[in-house]
Amino acid sequence: MTQKLLIINPGSTSTKVALFENQTQVIKKSISHDPTTLKQFKRMIDQYDFRKQAILDFIHEAGYDVKQLTAVVGRGGLLKPLASGTYRVNETMISDLRNAIRGEHASNLGALIADAIAKPLSIPAFIVDPVVVDEMHDLARYTGMKEIERVSTFHALNQKAVAKRAAKDLGKPYESLNLIIAHLGGGISVGSHEQGKVIDVNNALDGDGPMSPERSGSVPLGPLYKMCFSGQYTLEDIKRKNYGEGGMVAYLGTNDGMEIMKRIQSGDPLATKIHEVMCYQISKEIGAASTVLKGQVDAIILTGGFAYNKLTTDLITSRVSFIAPVHIYPGEDEMLALAEGALRVLNQQEEVKVYA
């Protein structure tokens, strides 16, 4: 039976939409949203109608009849911590996303829009491996402040999909391997995968780990809390320095990887330095992850958009290849990963999970 799926993946300034027939992508579009338009919305949930209409317009322009769909799959958002897998969208999930119980993020809109399209058609809406997948072991949760606990927030969808792909290429079950996977995108997460579970990972959203194109990563607390109480910055100012205006964009004025690489190729010393700093910090995080796995690492995987760039992967590989062989899976393939998650449930290869 051919399963026909609509895939919805909202990002900060775009919404990726695709139509799949089984594992074959038949139509795909990245709908760009004018940042000026997005700034008119105070909260992420306020973008709901705007983005939903853009998706419906895309389907109409593609000449596709939504009545043919088997299911709609949305990118999972900032929900309560949950186990890896495919979840059917339910009222509890919708309520938590609308109320942003774990914070504001574009991915929160994925399940909401998927449900809105699926419900009139009487077909299921799913999410797959949202960013809050939590398999961390107890030791990883502690910090040096008893009021603050480390939480699992990372690029779970891509990390899990790439882990399974790499395991297949290595000829071994994912559940038998120890992998370190570094997702290199607008945010950067480095996960320690021990026999099928991500037992430790930096919080890529909330200022933990290496800096990225648009996020600060970990910074010394002393200078930070002095900034916070200096009277020069609001809470929103500090948030933006951590997320959106931190990392490479803070130094270079852009988070565009292609533009940064062009600057490096033209001999820009600052772009060269800051790119090297990011790669240095990523390498340190990979080194730390190797201690979580007690040095028993089968492979290091570099994935995400920046993994397309040989200079980036070469700089990291030069520092970490002594730990384990480095394999490169560029890009995110999130649309395929979302489709595959739904197909495993629809084809009864995996049980659908319930969000509660």
C-alpha cells in the first residue's frame, strides 16, 4: 500500500514542506518568511495562521488533493521530556505547545498545523523524535547549582536518523554501537549514543556546549551575571545574545555559512579565526563526549548543514580522529526522517507512542 504523507517542518525564518509517497519525496518546498513580517508577531503561536495558510497555498499551487493523504507529520516542539519514537498528536500535546510550557520555538507549530490539516480529513497527525527526547543517564543531569538541572534538548530527529543510517552502513545494529554524533547547524548538539540511547548531550538551545553560527554556547558565568545586573540589558537582550545573536553572528554580523566561507576564501582574518574557534569548541565537546563513553567509541559522526563544508569537517577531524573513525553525513534529511518515523507506525513496524 502506498502511504501518502504531508511533512511540515517549521524553522525560524522558513517552513519546509514536502509530500512523500512511501519513502519517495515527490514535492518539496522551503517557504521563506520575510523577517520583517515575522517581527509583527509577538509570540511564536501568533504565527500559526500565517504559516498554516502558506502551507495550504503551497499544496493548492502544487495541484495536490489533500484527500489523498494518509497522514500529516509535523516537526515536534518543546514538549515535556519523552522517549524516542513517533507520537500521535493529541489534545494534551496541542495544549502544551500552545502554552509553550518549555519555551517558544518555531518547531512548536509543526504538530499544531499538522493536526489542523489532518483532523478534517479524519487521518492521523504525528510528530517524530522532537527536540525534547530524553534518554540521559542520572549523572548527566546534575550541575554545580542544585536549583538548576541539565535537560535534554537537542537535534534528536536528525541525530537518531543519522545514527540508524550510520549503523546500517557499519553493518551493525544501532543498539550495539557507541557513537558520538555532532549536529552542525544553526545550533550545535553533540550526543553520546550508547547502545541506542543518547545518554548525554549538550543543551543546544539554552547556552550549553560549543558556540554555533547563531548561539553563544557556554560562557563564563561571572561576566555574564555582571552583564545581567548592570542595568544596560533587559532579559530579552540577554536571551538574544545567547540565542539568535550569539556565536559567529556576534563576531561576524551573519550566521550565513556560505557567506562566512566566502569571507574565509577571500582571506578575511576575523572570519577565519572565528570559524576556527567554533571548530575548536566543537572538538572539545566531542572529546568530552568520549569520556562519557569511557573511550569506547565505534565512530564519530559529523552531520548538519556545516558538514557540507570540507574546511569545517577537516578542522574537527584533525583534532578528534584519534578517538575513533570520523564519518560525515552532511545535511539534515529531516523531511525523510519525519516520513520514515510515520511509515514505521503506519506499516506496523513500530507502535505509536502516546503523549501524556
